Amino acid sequence: MNAMGVRRTAEQVLALAPDDASRSAGSKLGSAGSWPESGHGGGVVWGLCRDGGGTTHRTAVDTTGPAFHCGCPSRKSPCEHALGLLLLHASDGTAPGESTAPDWAARWLETRRGRAASSASARPAKGTSARRPADPEAARRRAARRAARITSGTHELEQRLADLLRGGLAAAGQPGYGLWEETAARMVDAQAPGLAGRVRELGAIPGSGPGWPVRLLEECALTHLLDRAWLGAERLPAPFATTVRTRVGLPSPVEGAPVRDHWLVLAQYDTGDARLTTRRIWLHGTTSGRTSFLLSYGAAGRAPALALPVGAVLDGELTPHTGSGQLRAEPGEHFVPVTAPVGPPPGGPVGAALDAYGGALRDDPWLDSWPVTLSGVVPTRAEYGWQLADADGREALPLTSAAQSRPGLWRLVALSGGAPLTVFGECGHRGFTPLTAWSPEAPDETVPLV
């Protein structure tokens, strides 16, 4: 994806860091004193960094990726020097001036973009399969065997759920209760990672605080619904059957019609564990009105490759995945920045957001949340914590517990100052997670909250 010329903020640069140590070390190198020579131009930022031992490292960043090059021995990507260089570039007062890249940076950039062009030319044309099986019949048999394993796994999971309810939910809270991990391992063996993930979530509920039996019963019901939907998938409408297969763990096909638009980058945030980082990027089409998200993954020690500055407007093409309620899309080969100012997506009151979430649940009952834009809302303090309330006080949405513990909450409160504002975020059964906000005084200025 090409986003040439897009300049990241300091927060967006730090979001690229693979870990806290890199983030801390990179922050120390984000001043002009660490870079006796630096510059930018043609989509590349380059510099010579002198560390405390007197060693000079050649560092370059292709901002269209981003992609990173550095002469240091670090195996992290980006390394602390690349982070420091991007932080220097993000600074208003000390950013490197525009100049021609030196030979070493130009050679690296030319080699990198040459490889990218060769890779793009080797890809199949849109509408063709990236991997056509040499033997379609063999592929069909493999798919049938996997479906049979998943069906066997769902029958076993149904029996486990029935045993749990027959014996009483209290048993799930007993120390040493190992049903969930054993059952999750069986779902992995059945090649149903989606079911395995749901089972592990069931195992975490008994230790989640007061009221866990009610939450456990709710999640058991949703898991049972997914089991029964898989077992009767041939009788379901095609879009909903695709959603069921995706929730079980099969990949969703990318078969929608490409959508060309000017896409406003609404939000970007990472989730994950020690093995994998998942980055979700929300986009809004200014002409189509479509809201979509992109997923990018990074292994341990590496940030996901795809990173887009929140608030940027990019001209490009997205191809949506299929399935009812699916918002995920795949980006086209080239996205270029658009300089025209763009305001927030059309929003509405709290009631409209709840209606949108409820409508999405009809297509996908296993949704955790749905993207919505609230307009004319005010962050207020309630007995149970913070909430976003309509300016007239008629309805309000509580913020999720995770959102109430983030620094972005205070940024939201400060931006509002008690006045109504527009907020984009995710509305779900646990509450609302604010991701981005706009004040009435600066409707073209997108303020990230994560």
C-alpha cells in the first residue's frame, strides 16, 4: 500500500514500536542532537545517528510502507534508530529539511521498490485466484475432510456444554477445573480455531468477578448457537452461512466488488499476545459512506507492516470480504494521499447507535461490537463510571472498562470541555469504546483516542 508523503504524528510513530524497550530507546533518539545529518524527500526519510559510544548508524525509512533500513545489529523492526528518525520527522520544530537522499539511502530505496514492483507484477490480476489448486478434486476432498473434523468437534463441544449445564455452572468455578483448556485443544485438533477461541473465553469467565455465572450462561448460549448453525449450515442463506464458517475459523473469501473512494483513516489500534500482534485500521469512504477495517499482523518483536496515519485521507480501492455483517476489506496496490479537508462521518444520537448495533446482530449474533459515529454527545461521569450522553440528556452509552482506564479518556474529556462533540468508536454489549473524536471548533481535525 502506498501512502507517499503522509507524515505521522509522534503517537503514530510510537505505535510502530515492537515493544516498550524500543519505544523508550527510540524516544531518546527523537531529537536533532542525535542526528548530525538528516533529510527527507521522495517518500524516504534518512539520517546518520551517532550513539553514545561514538558509532554512527545509517538509517532510512520508506514512508510509503513503512519499511526500515539501519546499519545497527538490532533484529527488531523498526529498531530504536528508525523510531528516533521518524520521531524527528514528526517534530514541527526540528524535522529534517527536504533534500536529495544520499547514495546509500537511494540505493536501498531503489532496491526495495524494485522488489515490491516485481512482487506486484507476479500477483494474479484481480478476480483471479492467488493460488489455484493443481488438483481441484484433491482440494475438494481436503475441504470435505476438514469440514468433517469440525462437525465432529462441534458434536463433542455440544456434549461438553450439555454436561456443564446438567451438572451446574458452579462446577466451572472450582479450582483445577480443566474442561475448557482440554476442550479448546480438541477444537484446535478439529481445525476450528474460532471455536477454540470461544472455548478459551468461556474458561476465563469464572475468574472475571461478580456475576460471572450470568456471563458464562450467555456465552454458552452463543457458543451453542454457533454449533447448531454449523451443523445446519446447508439450510442457511448463503451470506449467513459464510458468516458462520468465518466464526468457526474458516477464512472468509475476498469476493466483493472493489470500492474506489477517498478513505478517511478513522482509527488504528493493536491487540495481541506474546506470539502475534493484530492491528485493526478503520476507514470511512467519504463518497460511498462505507466503513471498513483492514487487518495486519506482526510476529513477536515486530510491529504489523501496515500503518496508516489517523486523520489522513487516501485515494484508493478496497475489496470487501463476503458474509453477512462483514466489514473487513483488503487494500488495493496503491493508496495516495488527498489534501482536501474532510470532516467526520455522519453521526447520530445514542439511540441510533444502539439501533445500528442491534441491526448488525441480526446478521451476525456473535459480534462483539459495531462501528458507529455519535454526534452531539458529551462525556459525563455517572455512578458506574464515564459515559457518553446525548446533549439533551435523554440517552447515554457507558464506556467499556478498558476505555475508562486509557489516557484517551482524559483527552476526550479535555477536547469536549463540557460541550457536545462527535466521536467514532465501537459499540457493543460491554459498552462503547471511543477511538476518535472531533470538536465543533475544528471539524476537520481528527483526534485519535487510542
